[in-house]
Amino acid sequence: MAVNEQDPSTDAELRTLAAEEIETTSLRLSGLSNDLQNSLIPADSFASLPCLLEIRPGAGGSEAGLFVGDLLRMYQAYCKRHNLRAIIVKLDTASTTKSSKSTADEIHEAILEIETPGAYGILKCEAGVHRVQRVPATETQGRTHTSAASVLVLPSFPDQGNESADSAEANFDDPSSDFYINPSDVRTDVMRARGAGGQHVNTTDSAIRLTHTPTATTVSIQDARSQHKNRQKAWRVLRAKIAQMRRDAREEEKAKLRVSVIGVARMGRGDKIRTYNWGQQRVTDHRSGVTVMSLGDVLEGGGSLVGVMESVRGWMRERDVEALVADEEAEAKRKKKE
């Protein structure tokens, strides 16, 4: 009578092969899941556009202004690593003195334009409130302070006469376009440039301030020596702000309906989205729940930041699918009542 005996070496080989197969299959399933989600979600009409990143200090005084500088350099480094063309459209810094070293890099407002098409789709996951926890340079007792800065991601369409654009929303002359602004609704003020700068500051009327009266939205630009260039920049930023404002208004209406009917809510741009902890060298994104212990690499725009951003895009895809299902269920309920 023959006795079947298992070969221990064969079992080990099978386990190794099974482990490799599981890993490969899991990665493939993850990729297929992402592809399926992307195919279900309607295309973002702004995704293919360049974008503007507007960074402003929030709570935290001068330390918040310093953090704005950190975020600006982080995004500049990220763009450089990924061959995204980025230029500073506006940089409003605090007045400094030789004895006030702590405010040397304090920024009141920074606007970074990423001119590469598709930049909006890449960076829209960065919109929201970023929080920093660290010991300020002026803190004598070593206490950790918490400050914040807001990041606003705006769609940009700088070329008025670009006939190759296939987006109807990019037509500045079409009243149905998000980018359309009636010139009669905008007040223009010309003034002397002020603050730290070159010889042209306070000597020429080159600064421009545009005010969109229906929304009370104001944009001031004085970075260029030329009044014409400052006017062009100001209009570009104003169009971007109004376009995003109109988009947000539509999304807010949809969100209210989803919450009232289905209970699906979304984080808004005013919510705290990420914390940068200097003492622990930790970065935590509060949407995806991902934490990385490599603050330096994040601030240098490295792989850690890429991983955090990708996790947020996955989180956003899941929320979009939930919203899509909520819309379908709301429509079904509406038809049922009719």
C-alpha cells in the first residue's frame, strides 16, 4: 500500500507562489477599482486647465504668515520635481526691519500660477485649511503653538484668444460660462504701488485693484512695473475667483440636497484638511487618514507628499461615487412621489 507524503520544500514553494500571486492580484484589483470609479464619475470641466494657488495666513498671527512661506516653497518644489511650470503672480510680504528677523519670511498673501494644462486636476486636492504645530522662533519657553493657513485652488484660463480650447466654460464672452464677467460689474482703481520693492514703488501709478461689485470680490496686484501687466494679472485672478465661486455655489446646493435626502456630506474648503507637526516630523491628512513620518520630504515636494496627495485623490473619488449614488437615489425618490 502506497503512502502519500507531502514534500516540505514543495509546500514552501507553493506558499511563496501564493503570496506573490495575492500581492500581484491585490495591486491589479486596486487599479481596476480606481479605473471603475473614474469611469463612473463625470469629468471635471476644470480638470484640464492650469490653476492658481492662493495661500493666505489664518489663525496664529505672524507664525501663520511664516507657514504660508513654507507652503509656497513646498508647492514650488513639487512643481519643479514634476515639470509643472509655476510662476509667482502675487507675493504680499510683511514690512520688515533689521531688528525684526522673525518676520523676514512672513507672507500676507501668495498666489502661485501653475501654467501647465491639467494642473487644476492635479492640485485641487490641496484646497482647504492646513494646520501647523511647532515652536515659534520667538517662543522663549519652548511651547508648541498651533497656526493655520488656507489654500484655495482656482481654475485659470489666461489666454483670451485661445481658439484651441474645447471647454465652453473658458469662453469669456459667453454669459453662461463660469469665467464670464460683465465689465460693467467691475470697478477699477489705479494707485501707487506700496511696500517693499524696487525703485518703481511709490513713484508710479502701476498698482491695480479690481472690485466685482455683485460679489464684493476684490483683487489687488502691484508686482509688475507695468500697469498693463498688473491689470492682466488682476483680471486673470478675478476670473478664476468668480469661476470657482460659481462652481462652489452649485456644489453647495447639491450637497444640501444630498444631506437632506440621503445624508451624504462632503468636506468643504473651509475644513481643516492636514496637520504638519514639526516636533514629531509628522504629516497627517484628515480626509484620507494617511500619516507619514517624513515632514522634511513633504516640505521638499518629494515622494511623501505625492503619496499623501494620491491618497486624498482616492478619498475624493470615493466621495464622488457616494455623491453619484446619492443623486441617483434622490432622483428615484423624486420620481416615486410624482
